[in-house]
Amino acid sequence: MKPVAANISTGTLLGGVAVLSQLPGSALEWVNMIRRGISSGAVDSMLKSIGLSQAELASALAIPERTLARRKREGILSSEESAKLLRLARIVVRATQVFEDLTIATNWLKSPAPAFGGMTPLSLVDTDIGADSVLDTLGRIEQGVFF
């Protein structure tokens, strides 16, 4: 995985125009895309971008691995699965902004942290509250507040 500067976008992580057909320009456009279902090609793009196995991604999204494999064959994720994938992509983007490097950001996401009771940040992003906690911690790191 090559180092990537903090300018990576959610759309890029999910495969860009090649996978998404168009890059949403606003939150409402993302909502519409989620409701229709994001292309399952976004899963492969995310796997390549952040260096996870399909099993690790399935676990992070709280989607059974067999379901994820089936969605990849079907070509589209459900709206709930799309929302989970987008939430993870947004967290990866935020971590990349804070650490200024995609590799460092993904390593942080995969590493157990005392702030999360020894759990990895990646293991928390399957819920809104967990994702908010990860984003809050990234904000603290960015501000130099260590705990």
C-alpha cells in the first residue's frame, strides 16, 4: 500500500466514478446513493485501499462474510450495508487527514488502543456510537489531547 496524503476522499476509497457512476457532491446525494444501494465494486475498492481481507472488512461492518460475498456476486449492497461501508470510508478519510498518511491511518485503525479499552478502532465502526467515539478520539489526537 502506497502512502497517500490527507487529500483522499470517500468517493475515491469507494472506487470513484468507475465504481459509483458519479461522485456525490453533497450529503443528500450520498443519502440517495445509499438508499439505492452502492455498487458492490466499492467493497473491492475499499479492500484494496485499506489493505483489509474480506473477513476483516465483513467483521468491521458487522456483515456476515457469506452475505458480503453474495452481495459482491449480486452487484449491489443493501441500503444498510451501503451505509455501513460509507461510514467506514468516512472514518478512514478522517483518520488519513489526522495522520496525513493512509498507511499510518489504517495501521492505527487496526491497532488496539487504551482509549477503546484495548479494542481496535476498526472493531467499533459497526455502530454509530462506536464510530462517533473513533471520530471523537481522532479529533483529540488532531488537537494534541492525549489520554
